[in-house]
Amino acid sequence: MNAYICDAVRTPFGKYAGALSSHRSDDLGALPLKSLLLRNADVDWSLVDDVIYGCANQAGEDNRNVARMSSLLAGLPVQVSGTTINRLCGSGLDAIGIASHAIKAGAGNLYIAGGVESMSRAPFVMSKALSAFSRSAKIEDTTIGWRFINPLMKSMYGVDSMPETAENVAVDFQISRADQDAFALRSQLKTAIAQSKGLFNDEIISVTLAQKKGDPIIFSQDEHPRAHTTIESLQKLSGVVTPTGSVTAGNASGINDGACALLLASDEGIKQHSLTPKAKIIAVASAGVPPRIMGIGPTPAIAKVLEKAKLKLNQIDVIELNEAFASQSLAVLRGLGLPDDAEHVNPNGGAIALGHPLGASGARLVTTATYQLMRTGGRYALCTMCVGVGQGIAMIIERV
């Protein structure tokens, strides 16, 4: 049994406190679902076997199964179920993998998978008192990273923040600040070129933003890229971990808002709903690494997924590597024996430019890779990303 990608859309990615910050997570997640409904008029949506969304936070407006809430808000039939899964940064990619496994196992013929994250609206949360009549309270920011830390976890593995793990990778794998900034600049320049050519138009849906006064604004382009970035401007930035550190806001991914959804079907589902497949999901794999260097997670995950697919790295035409940080991206590329500026890696830029709304990013990688294969006539694409607490995930798709 094969699992096919029949359609894939996403919102533009908004910057922190930007264009999408007024959208609740469940409303945001509903947007690409609504688009799939409109774009695929022959589908009997009551026959969708499940909606699987990734979401990394789930502490705020996304707390009551955002996949189910978004499905209902989008107008999917009430009998269509939904589940939300969490592999942190890899959640959206994992959601697609779970749906593909279900199809290949014969558990269903039609699934929607993707992810959503509103990092702008991630709440502050407060724990309960540790003792009776306590007058103290601890408030944690849920935007990204650790909270309510387990002391045993801290003693066993450490609880490095995401930027700290990137610094650890830079030190352990000897990734210089100059190379990180050069990588970040390439990401920005490639994205600027892609946007000028309209290369994201196939995957991005427009979002209408109501205004208190005047006509609504049509938001149709990723908001995070900085087209006027220069190597000089990157070099002026201080480190985010320490002032002299190599990881900066310029060579790291952003804090963003966005949603992405893909329509997946079996061979039978394609026939039943008159769908046209774009790509086939070949294999998916995940792997664990030490949490303090979580950024190298793609390296073992890629090795596992290539083995599952019975493919060699040189057979891959497009690689979409999530740019959580330039340091970890470079460590992964060098571990694979690829040059820092490999043309088939993130050919239209990556998360440093486009942004990284955690739960949606993995689905964005697969969506972007699908349309890139269709444009170029390539056969295989590899989508991979590092995951907090020390993991990596990877997927291989094949153009149909």
C-alpha cells in the first residue's frame, strides 16, 4: 500500500507579534484545512479517516486538541476525528509520518496531516504551590524551551536552552562564527530570490487580516525574511548565549506563527476521490542524540531513513534541512560529507529566513520539497530536522 501526497498548503509564516499574532492557534490551524476543502471539490470529506496535527506548545489556546478544534472550525464534518501529537520541532513532520504509516498499514485511505504553532500567543503558565499555604508562585514562559524542569533530568542530561545546544554544537564540531553567518546570509539571499520569482506561490494561501479601520489586508508572503541582510550586519550582532558567543539572532531561526496541512491518500483513496498524487512517501525515521547537542539529530535519522528506503544520499535531488541554527545545519551537512553551500540543500532558503513555527515547520519542509520536485523534475527529496531534548527525524518522498 502506498501513501501519496495529493495536496499541500500553508499559511505565510508570520514574525513574532506580527501579521498572524491576532489569530488563535485553532483559528490559524483551520486556515489550510479550509483551503484544502475548497481546492479538492470532489473529495467526500466525511470519509477522512483522521486529521493529525503537530503542535509543540499545547499550553494555551491550542490546549484542547488543536487538530480537532481546527477541523471543526474549518467546516470538516463533525464525524471526522482529529488528534494532536507532539515531537516538539519535528511534530508536523511526525504527523505526516504517522498518517503515512496508517495508510500503508491499511488502516485508512484518506488523511489530513500537518501542524500549527502560534508562538506569539504562547502563554505564561504558573505551577501549583509545592506546599500547603505557600505564598510563592513560579511563572514560566511557554514560547520555547524547558519549563517546570525535573531536577533528575537536569542532573542526568542537563537542560541546555536551544541556543545553548547550538553553541555546544559549534564548539564540539568546530563551526566558526564566520561560517555560521555565511550560511545565514545564503539562506536570506536564496529566500529573497525565491520570493521575487514567486516560487512559494504554489504552497502559500492568502490570509485576510481584518482591520479596525479600512479595508482588510491580504497577507500572502512570509513575513520573517530580511532581504537586505548583509554579512556586515550579521557580524555586528552579539551572541544570544554570551556576548562573545557564535550563535546570534541572525544565524538562528525565528520565533514565528503559521500552519500547514497536507492531504494524503492511498491508491484506493485516490481513485475514490478523483485525486491526483504529487509525491509518494517512501520512508520516515527518527533517532535520539544527547540533548546538549540536539542539533545533530538529523545525522542518525538520515542514516536510518536512507537504510529504510534502500537509497544512497547521492540519489537525493532535494534536501530540505530545517535551519534551527546555522551551527547545527553546518554540522549535519559536514557529517554527511556535503559542502556548506550545496545547491540542492534548501534551494529556496530555510528557517533562518522563512521562520520556524515549531509545530508547522516539518509539514512546511515536506510541502516545499514536494513543489520543488515538481518544478525541477527531480525524483527524491529528503526532509529532516533536529528536535529538542535530543532527537532527529527524517522523511524521504518521491515525485509521482
